[in-house]
Amino acid sequence: MAKLHIGFISTRLAGTDGVSLESAKWSQVLEEAGHRCFYFAGELDRPAQLSYAVPEAHFKHPLIARINQDLFDDIYRTPVTSETVAALRRRLKQHVRCFVERFGIDLLIVENALSLPMNVPLGLALTEYITETRIPTIAHHHDFYWERPRYALHAAEDYLKAAFPPAMSFLQHVVINSYAAEQVALRTGMRSALIPNVMPFETPPPQPDEITATLRPELGIGGDEVLLLQPTRIVPRKRIERAIELARKLERPCCLLITHSSGDEGDAYRRYLAEYAELLGVRVLFAAERFNHRRGTTADGRPIFSLADAYHQADLVTYPSTLEGFGNAFLEAIYYRKPLLMSRYETFKTDIQPKGFQVIAFDDFIDNGIVRAVRELLDHPEKARAMVETNYRLARRHFSFTVLRKRLCPLVSQCCEAGRC
């Protein structure tokens, strides 16, 4: 197979969100296969010499925020918004062209920018550029607008039908769960390849070190406290109030650590959780500024811990989401061998649970049976160890880098043969 220059494009390729983390895994596998990877986004933490940053590609850019407010607040759209979208589409298309030419890109991998309309001009620009050039492209879809209540009311039907996702026969769609494949086929008539999210289960994580050991004292968490880890963004569909309720019902010293921020969905839910926790007398640490995918230091000199540090220190991972495209936090908990309390969201029921994973699962609320099951694991570490070892073996079989390599590399080859890379 020819060694290719592959260009990853998204609104953001930085930090600990699922799209950024999963795209990094794809690029690792592709580079191990001998390809070179380059990156285009509004925010990047990839090597500068491989990156092409365009501020207007970010969903937080002021112009994009203004467009989104007009498109997704009601069913009416102003002519100014339409003109702004058109102007940005042209500008972003030119940047995509420059990116491809600068790095000699042979294949594009578009990460969620043709799935979720967080940046409508970027999606339209990519659709137009791909149509004009027929450049081989894989559209990696993590979630879609029809899965998000915030996009239920909109003034963007023409944009959504055109680019989220685009129905182009020469575009290779990739989804991360079977329900998404069904929906893409139903809505666009296009077939999709299914590649689940993965973790490097072939290589166990490094053991905790002296920096990991400083996490609890640095964040003020007592050695006798049960540390519940909520490793997700603070958005309503994560249903973090259920984790707060669990902490209250355990009736023992307990701290709920939340490692991510609210992201693009505002701070109202965070304020609600803080008030709810105070009402129930539960200690919650909102500590997004102290965590990243790799260690570092804050502007005022305090340590930034990795997500690995948080998992190593946790007693239990909480994951009570109502909706997930796949479930990175699920895989991470399995990778770091931690017991897991989680809800039976749809993808878990259809694509994960049938494989035999052992978790404490609930549907709607935390009842006394769930609380007893959690206490049992906390009080009997040998039962927790047996559970997490079983989960690790299953995940290595079904969600490892080996699985990703076997599915992604042939797909890249097929795309390039069809597009004559």
C-alpha cells in the first residue's frame, strides 16, 4: 500500500473531548502503518509543523456562535446570517484548499465536521471542496444533529440536508455504532462502515507514579474518602445528578470528581449541579482546569494531571448518560481496570452489553439495589478485581487497536484505490 499524506479536519483537535481523543488514536494507527498525518482545525494541540489552524473553523469563533444562535434558536433565519454563512463557506473552502496543497494531502479524514452542525460554514465548505476535487475522503461520524435536542428546532434545513452528512457516493462514511449506520442509510441512502471506539488494550497503562499519588492531596481529597470519578463533559445528557445521588446514598465520606468542562453547551447545567450537590450535602469538585490528556502546569504553577492519573486514583467510575455515540469513558474505565456504575444507554444495550461486560447498570434512577451493589464492590476489593479483569479481556478482544487497525487500514486503501491516490 502506498504511503499517504492524510489530512485530519475538524472544528477542534485539542484536549480531552471524544472526537479529539479518538482522532489521535486513528492517526497513531495510520502513522504506525507508515502514513504521515496532518491537522486542520480551529484549535489544535498537534505538532505545529503538521498543523494548519483557522480560527473561523472553531465552533466558539464569534461569527460561528452568532450564526448558530440564529440558526438553532427558532425556525427563522435572517438574510444577514445567510450571507455570513456564504462568505465564511468561501473563506473556509480556500483554507481547506491551501491545507491540501501545503501538505500534499492524498486523503482527508473529516472528524465530526460533516456530522454535527457546530460549524455550518465549515461543513458546507468541505462538502463543496470534496465535490469539486473528488479527493478521497473518510467522514468519521461520532454523533449527529438528530440525536441532540438542541438541534430539534432550527432554520437550517437546507444546510443540514446538504452537509450533515452529505449524500455523496464517493464519500466513505464511518460510524461508531450500529444505530448510526441504520440512521445514515435511512436519511441519506448511504452505506457506512462501522468502526467502534477503541483503547490500546494490547498495552496495559503505565503504573501510577509519585505524581499520581499527589492528586488527592493536591485537590484536597482525603485518603479515607471514596473517590467517584465522572470523566465526562458537564452536559445534561450525561445525567451527572445521578452520580450525586449515589454519593449521597452511600452514606460514607465521598467526593465526586468531574474532570471536564461544559464545552459548547453553556454553564446552566453546571450551576444546577452545584446547587443540587449543596442541597444533598455532597462534595463535588469541578476540576476541568486541572486535567488534560497529558500532564502540564497551570498559568499559576499548579500541576495539571492526566486523565490517567484520575482513573488510577478513582474507587469507582460513574457514567450515568442517557445518550452516547459509543462511550469513551466506558472504554477508559475498562482500560484502567476500574469498576463502573453506568446507565444502559442505547448503544451500550445494542453494541456493548451483549459481549458480556460486567458493570453495575441501571435504567432511570439509583435505587437501593444499585447502592447495595456499589457498597459490595467498595467493601470487597477482590470482587471488583475479578470484574475488571473480565472486562479487560473482553475489551482487548472487541475494542483494541488491533480491531481498529484491521478495519481502518483496508478502508484507507479502498478509498485511495477508488480515488486513485
